[in-house]
Amino acid sequence: MQLDSRLLLKQRLHATVAPPAGISEADWSSWPAGARQLILVQQQEIEQLRNQLTALATELASLRERIGRSSRNSSKPPSSDGPGFKPPERRKGSGRKRGG
């Protein structure tokens, strides 16, 4: 895969490639091919890392949601809560008699 991407980059460098955002045509064409290749490789890496970050953030949100579930806030049976789960303590009465 890395060989294919390098081949693609070499083809892009030799073809008339529009410069990346923020770089003028004059500057882009005046830079050495090695510098242009480095920028294009880094742009590809940045795009891959962005995609990976998005996927990991989605997975993290899903895992956090699963961790927060218990028998009290989902349809899970109490037996699936696990040994470390302790239900909240019951409130203590105010000491007053019931009724009006």
C-alpha cells in the first residue's frame, strides 16, 4: 500500500498539481520536488489521522455509554450488574408520621 501511495505522489508531483490550500501557485512550483512530496505525504497522514480520530471518538462514546448502563437505567437484569455494583443507599425517613 505504501508503494502505491508513493507512486501516486510521484505522479502527482510530475503532473500539474494544484498547490495545497494556503500555498500560491508560484511558491508551489518554485519549491523542490522533495519538499512538495513531503507536504503531500504529510497531508495524507493528517487525513488518515483525522479519520482514525473520528473512529476512535465514536468508539469511546459508545464504550462510555455502555459503562454507564446498569439495571437501574436500562433493561439489563440486576444479575448483569456485576460484583462491584452497589445500588444507591435508600433515603432515611424524616422521622415524621405518614399521612396528613
